[in-house]
Amino acid sequence: MIDTLLDAIGDSAVGMFVAENATAFPWIEVIHVLGIVVVFGSILLVDLRLMGLAARDYPALTFSRTILPVTWTAFIVAVVTGALMFASNPHGYFGNTMFRVKMLLLLAAGLNMLVFHLITMRGGRMTDGPGPLPGGARMAGLFSLTLWLAIIACGRWIGFTMAPF
Amino acid sequence: MDDWLQGIVDWIDGLTIHAAVQDAGWVVPAVQSVHIAAVAVVLTGALILALRGMELVGRHWSLTRWSRYFHGSTIAALWVLLATGLLMILAEPERELMNWIFRAKMLTVIVTLLIAQTMSRRLRRGGHSPVPVGGGVRLTAILILLLWTGVATAGRWIAYAG
């Protein structure tokens, strides 16, 4: 069943276009890398604030609220361009170990964010003021930073372990 | 210039460290990963300053305060970019030095650094007090963001063309 789905993605007009057009894949990859770069850079700002290592005089929740829209916009760009790259060679990506690890790490980063938003932030111990945050928030920042560094590394390793199309 | 750079490429090709880096397959992707993380620090700093100039993010701090916040991390990231960039040249000298996109990228880096340094000095000249910021500074922040984006774009295109 999964083979049928992968075949359908690869044979779709979009998949064929990205695979066959000489400049489509490089341009999509450029935009993907720019998206990932901004996701990581903006998440890093929030993580450092959560860990209390930077911007300690900026109210923590206000800081997150002002930076995270940038993160989400860049994340959507990265997901769309990532899907387009996947469509150019679905069997190749699906069978690539580093791609699978990257997807698992993305899932873990998402879960970490959910736990932070639904449990840590709603636990009542986080206030929107300057200064250090509770241990849960600091741990969420540390996990997030580690996961996103690993996601970048996996993304780069995909390029070294398979031909793009 | 091509002959001179070809001489450097040939010299690097003969170095023991070049062979060692080539043999260890993990070095290039690892160095590229660190390079990308450092690009993230520089580019995101430029993005937030440009957005703050447009009053779109971070209004709790002035543009001067944001500029001071990013100054140290940007300088540190630029040193990391230099070190990892040199390692990438050591690993694949022909791919980098003989590529016109790489040369255009380096030229753009120098121009961007000069503009960014001028803006940063202007914003930080008042010490901890906010400096009055006009349209020129806001436009310069956008220009710096566009230039760094161009640099990152060129960096990825080195793998495909040139």
C-alpha cells in the first residue's frame, strides 16, 4: 500500500516537475534551507530565553509571542518545500534512514512544544515577567535546542546518503 | 586570477589534512551542519532587526537594544562561519575556489559586513540609551537581511552550478 502511495506521489505532475526541471530542485532546496535556518534561529532565541541564558529582562511569554509567529511562518515554508523535495523522489527519501530519523526528531520537537504549551505554561508557575523560568520551561528549551540541532544535521546527512532524484 | 587560485587548489590537494578530511566521510556533512547553524544565528539576527525596524516584532525593546542583543552572537557566528568555511575549502578546494558563485558570495559577504558594521556602530553609539532611528536605518536593516539571504542562497547554489 505504501508503495502505491509513493508511486502516486512520484508520478504526480508536481513530483515529475521537481524531478525533471533543471532548476526546480535547487531553488526549492534553497528556500527549504532558508526556512530551516529561520526556524532554528528563531527557536534558538526562544530556547535561550526559556533556559534563562539570554534576554532575561524581556518578559518570557511576551518574548515567545513576538518571536514564534516568525518561527511558524518559516516552518510552513520548510514543510511545503520539504514536501516538494520528497515528491521528486518519494521512494528514495522514504527508504533513507537519515530522512526517517529527521521525521522522528521533528515529531519529538512537536511533542516537546505541545507538552510545554499544554502542561508547563498552563501549570500556573510561569508568569510573564523578567527573570528565570521554572525548571520545566528550562528543560523544554534545552530539549528543543538539542532536537533542532539534530534535525539540521540529519537534513545535511540526507544530502550525503542519497541522490536527490 | 584563475591560475593563482588553481595553484592554491593544487597545493591544498597535496596536503595530508585534505586527504584525511576526504577519507573521513562524516567531516563534510558535520562541518556543513555547524555552518548552517551559524548561518541561522546571523540570518535570524538580521531578520529580527529588519522586522523590528518595521515595528512587526519585539516592540518591548528598541532597535538599539535588539542590535546590542545580536551583536555578540553575530560576531561569534561569523567566526564560526569563517572556520567552517575554511574547513570546507580544505575538503573540496576545486568545488569552492574555482566556482564563480563562491567568489560572488565572498564579495557579497564583504559588502554586507561593511554595511552591517556601519549600521551596528550607529545604533550602538548611544551606549545603553536608544538612538533615534530614521527611515534610513530601517531600510538598511532590510538591505542587510536581503544581502545575507543572497549569501545563503549562493552558498547552496555552489553545490549545483558555477
